Amino acid sequence: MDEKMRQEIALHRWAVIAGAASARLTAHERGAVVRQIAAREHAHPDGTRRRYSRGTIDRWLRAWRKGGVDGLRPSPRSDTGKVRAMPELFAEAAALRLELPGRSAKQIASILYHRHGVRVAERTVSGQLRRAGLHRAALKAAPRAWGRYEADRANERWVTDVLVGPYVPYPKRDGALRARLFLIVDDHSRLLAGGRFFARENARACQELLRRAITRRGVPDVLYCDNGAPFANAWLARTCAVLGVRLVHSKPYSPQGRGKQERLNRWIREAFLAEACHHGIESLDALNDLFAAQSAQGCRPARPRRDRPGADRPVHRGRAAPAGRARAAGRRVPLVGHPPGHPGGDRPAGGKLVRR
């Protein structure tokens, strides 16, 4: 096992125990979390799906508290460098799965044995096919219903993404580059924890944005992102492991898990970028100054109030508003009055039907 694989396994072990490593958990709560971790499968860096016992998870937790991420590195194997699989059979296994997506790994292993006389473990076939994206769930994907989710408190879960912006300078001229807007949104409060335009979509831009966000807002418990190059790299994985942040990547081609982020992206395009392009953009610094000013006013889309009953129904107010208390002009609340000639047409405005 080379040094790169040892580092990947250490980061994988941290991803497994991250949910139980929080200092806020009591001993009873930590035990319940460890049991949940031990009950499910985990994707190993070698492409297989594995389960870990409670004793193994507890041992990794002790190693992490003692030595951090380096304490989770595996010790070198005595059989390092020896071939333990037959990669030449994988192409045939992949063809068998594509030929019939419902064919199980056990059936594929049996077919390979009867054709070539070579026994391949079912777990090896399943892991290699999953690693190549040929598992049955992906080939026979069905529409899925997504429910609502919201973190319980601020800084519990940050969601990050990249929005492809306009050309800078705009209107487009020779040498213009496409601006990339890196965003970090708090899942609970929908606060824009960090947002900045960069000329390149790479790990360095992600590093700068994350540093700014943590300096201003603190360290989150979970960082939720997609599988793009700025977020799927060893630098970000190690940074989150050192800070004690659980790094979670969404499933490929599943933007529904980042609904708040996608909704914010749409609002920025409609409410900010459209106006900025209409007035013209001279430079990336000027674009960032405009976006910082917009963010200071509350850069998030409006949403209806769902925290009280009857928020979406008409409300009848039986008395007039107190004298000297004007209605906020920004709300644009229409008043529904009586038709001309109605006996109640001379009633005060407070007795009219108000639709929120």
C-alpha cells in the first residue's frame, strides 16, 4: 500500500466516525450513533462496500483523539505489491452487467467461473462494478420523491456550490473570462456565509472562500458539496479532517439534495446578475464589490411564512389600525374593498378584507 492510499484510507475512516466524533454528544448519545454507523455499509476507497463493528469504530475514535488524522493511517501490509485480483476479467463482468442490468454480482461471478475456471469473489465483482458506476441501482434508476430538510441550528450544515456567471468584462471583449461564483449557505438560517467571484474554478478558489467563511462565521459541523473538482480533492478532505468538519458529497446527478443552494442560484441569476449585466461589468473586483453590497442587504430569496396557521388564507381584521401607524410600503398588500354603492363602502380601511 502506497502513501496515497494510506492517506485516502485515513480520510475514509474519518468520514465513517465523523458523526460520532462531536464533543457535544454524551456517552449515551455517542453509543447510539456508533450503533447506527455499524449497522450500515460504507464505500471504501478501493470501491467495495464494507461494514465495521462497534469495536473497530471505537478503536478509530480513540486513535483520532490521540493522533488526529495521522492516527487513522493503516499500518503497512506484509503482502504489499502482490496482485490479489484479475483485472482482465473486469471488462467481461461489465459487459455481462450491461447486457442484463438485473444480473446480480453472484450470477456474474458464476458465469466467469464456468467460462474461465477462475473463481472471483462476489464482493470483488460487486465492488468493481459499483466503482465504475455499473451497479443495478444506477442502471435501473427510478424517480425519487425528495422531502424537506432543514438543519436544527446555525453552523450545523453548510452547503456550497459554484455558479457560472457572466463574462468579465461585460459586454464581452477580447480576453474576457467567465466568472465563477463560489457560494456557501447555512442550511438552517439560509444565511450567505461566503460568496465571491473568481476567474478560475479550482481548489485554490475553494480554499480562499472557505477561509473567509470560517473567519467570519466559525467552523461548521458538516460541509455538504457536490463532486466537482474544487470540492473532491485531497486538500479539502484533509482540511475538514483537521478542523473536525464532516465532509459530505452529494450523489452524482442528484441536485435535489441541494435544493436551497439551487434556489439561491436561480435568485442570484434573476435578481443580481441580470441587473449587473444590464449596467455593465468592468472588472472582477467591481463585480465582487456589487455582490458584497447586495449580500449586505440580505442575499436570499423570499419565502412564504409557514410557521403560523392560516398564513396563506385571507384574514379579516375587525378594527382599524392604530392612528399614526402606516402600512409598510414594501409589502404591497392589496386591500379588497366593497363594490361601488355597497352599504359598507364608507367603512374604515381596517374593516376591509386583507389578503396577505
